[in-house]
Amino acid sequence: MNYIIYCRKSSESEDKQALSIDSQESEMLQIAQKLNLSVVTILKESKSAKQPDRPIFNQMIKMIESGKADAILCWKLDRLARNPIDGGKISWLLQKGLLNNIKTFDRDYYPTDNVLMMSVEFGMSNQYIRDLSANVKRGNRTKLERGEYPNTPPVGYWNDKVNKKIIVDEERKKYVIRGFELYITGGYGFKEISNILYAEGFRTRTGKRMLTGNIQVMLKDTFYYGVMLFAGKFYNGNHTPLISKAMYDKAQEVGEKRKHPHMKKLFFPLRGFVMCETCGCMYTASLKKGHDYYYCTNGKGICTAHKSYMREAVLYEKILPILKSLKFDPKVVDIIYESAKEQSMADNSYFEETLTNLTSSLKLLVERESKLLDAFLDSSVSKEIYDNKSLEIQNEIFQIKQSIKEIEEKKKEIYSTLEPTRKLFLDCISWANDFLNLESDKKHEVVKTVLWNFTMKDKDIFKYQLKSPYNDISIAPKNGTLEELRAMEESNPRQFFWRELYYHYTNRP
């Protein structure tokens, strides 16, 4: 038989289990020499067997399947497999006869053997790994709940193995803090921070520059403000934080902005409102020498006013007279409001009294309908009389219910329109007085609220269109005649307040 010597250690690190593979190889060579076995190759692997798809193991399987070898020499069966997939491959090759012998330091396995024993040993190897994993996880959870970190701490800390605690690396902590300070300014990327820290003397344990990817990981690590993230869960650590939570949050905020950059757009408050009277195209705007200028886009290529630029401040001066056309005397508005409020209270008393009377009438009709039904059931009245009287009562009930509904809607209308209408008039006064002093975004909101659009010709507003009800307010006579005000009352949807305006001027001294 042609043997493959297979040696494996669990750790991929060079400084752990360093003698394991060499000692396995030495022992297996001695057994091969003593028994005069034919060894075709020696395969060595530094990888845990708890997961399938180990490259050297797969190479060994291919050699056996191709007939280059038909036997394995290893220290113990658990060196070959600790998971059911790889264990199954070995068992299957043995049962098919492609593998004629597995020799360990203390026993042999042949195709004619009872497969139960091998299955038990592979199962025990797999269960050992599972138990070990569960025990390690349980131990890690216990440590984390005590505030201890079960892994190697990040740069800026030492693992004090003697006292079993994590302590601050006084030499390196300043570079970690410096990295966060640079990043939260928003002016440095990971590569720039890496270069700056390297120039200032920061080196990895091997004396090299920290990679930009490691800088990124460092700036996202919650460990630095005292919180440990382990297996997706956060724990409070008992180590000394290097930075504050506020600094960490600021760094994450900067990171999000870098991840989703937005181009800064210039804001022109009047863009979208101004049109050219000459060609019908929209005006656009641009920033030139610190001032916002508006001009026709000349989209049709026929505009003679295309090169006529106008400052935004000049446009605001043109809009101001439109807003002043909405302004009523504040004293008049107050008088109107108080009058309307007083009238609404009187109306409310009338409505309440009417509702009480209607509700009483409705109750009486329902009682009459009930008595009529009783009389019909007692055969005191004929069906013909019952039908006629019942229909009459039901019609009266319907009419009363309709009246109640109308009155309730009128009550609601009065209270829902009085305050908003007063605010509308007061806003008009405020805009007329303070428009030029407002911030750009506030000016934009005022124009958006009042105007649909306006056209420019010869650097002046040629025509404009106001939204409702500002179109009515604009043309309302501020000291109008009785007929003019009555006409405004009839045309405006906010009739209640206009009615009070009408009453005020009707009764003025």
C-alpha cells in the first residue's frame, strides 16, 4: 500500500502549536520506518478541521481518488476530520475500497471493519469541537458581562496577561486621539490621516505605516469610548476610554457625510417664478461677483432681452408694491376680528338654542313613531292609517336631522375660519412691512404663498397673477363703498370675515 502521511495543527498562526506538526511528522516517519511502509508524500496543514474545504485535505482526497495513494498515516483520526462532511468522505473512500488502510499511532482501520466504530470516533471529534465552541462562547459572554475583553485589544491598548486586564498603551494612545481629532474636522480622509500619523512617528508593531483600511476600522471602533462590540452585541467595558462618546459620534457623522456626498446647490429664491414677457421663457439665475442675477434663458433663441441682467435685490423692490396692495390698516383688522368674534358668540348662542329645540322636536317625533307602532300592533289603527302617519313622521324626522346637520356645519365653519382668516390679514400686513428684511428662504416662502408667477419686460414687472384669496384681497377697496364691499363678500370664499369687513365699513362713523 502507498501511504500519505497527513499532519495537521489547528492554528494558522506561526507562534501557536509550533511543535505540533513537526512532532506528528517525526512520529509518523518512525512508524513507517519500523513497519517498512511505502510513503508517497507528506502533507502538512495548519488549519482548523471544524469546517470543510481544507485545501491540503482536499489534495489528499484527490490523490486517493486518482489511485496515487490508497492509505493514510496520521497521528489520530481527529487530525483528518472534525466535521461530518470530511469524516463522511473518509468513511466513504474506505467503504468503496479506494482507501485500504488508515493507520494511527494506536490502531488501524480497514474496509472490512465495522463502520460504526469509525463513525463514533468521527462523531466524538465533531462533538468535541462543538462543545469547545459552546464553552468558549459561554466564557466570552461571562468575561464581556464583567467588562473584560476576550480578544486582543485594538491599537492604543495593551493586554496585561499577568493581571488579566487591558491597560492603555501610553506611547500609542496619542496617535489614536490625534486620528479622531483630524477626522472630525471633515478635512482629512483615511489616507491623509495615515500619512500624517506616520510623519508624526506612529508605527505598527512591525514598524510600518498603518494601512488606510486599518485607519477606517480604528475610527469606527466603539472600544475607544468604552463600549465593546462583540458578536453584534454591545457591552460596557471596564477599560479606560481614550475619547468621549461625543467625539466618536461626530466621527461617525463625518463618515456618513463622506459616504453620501451632496453637491452644494446655490439657492435662488425667485427662480421658477419669473418669466420673460418678450419670449415666454423662464428666467434663470446665477451668482456673479457676489450678487445673484436673474435673466431670460432664451430657450427659443428669439429673445431680445436675453442679455439684460437684473439683481435679485432689485426684483425684491419690484415685488414689494404687490405685497403692499394686500395690506389693510391693522386697527381695522383688529376691529373686524373683535366684531366677528362677538358675532360668532351671538351666533353660537342662537345655534345652541336652535339645536336644543330641534333635538327636543326630534325626540318627540321618535316617541310618536313608537306609540303609533304600538297602536298598530294592538290593532287600534288600520294599516293604511299607520302607513300614512308613519311616512309623515319619518319625513319630519329627516327634515329635522338635516337642519341639525346644517347648523353643526355652520358652527364648525365659523370657528374654523375666524382665526385663520385673521392670521391671513395679519400676514399680509407683516409682509408689506418687513419683506425686504427677511432671509432669502423666508422671502421665497412669501412669494411662493402669494404669487403664481410674474413676467418681466424692460426690467419691470409687466403682469402678475396672485393666488386665491390674495387676488381678492389685492383688489379689495381699503376704503371702499358699501356696494364694492358687498361684491367682495359675495365673491370671496372666506365670507364670514368679509362679512365683518362689510359690517365694519357699513357702520363706520
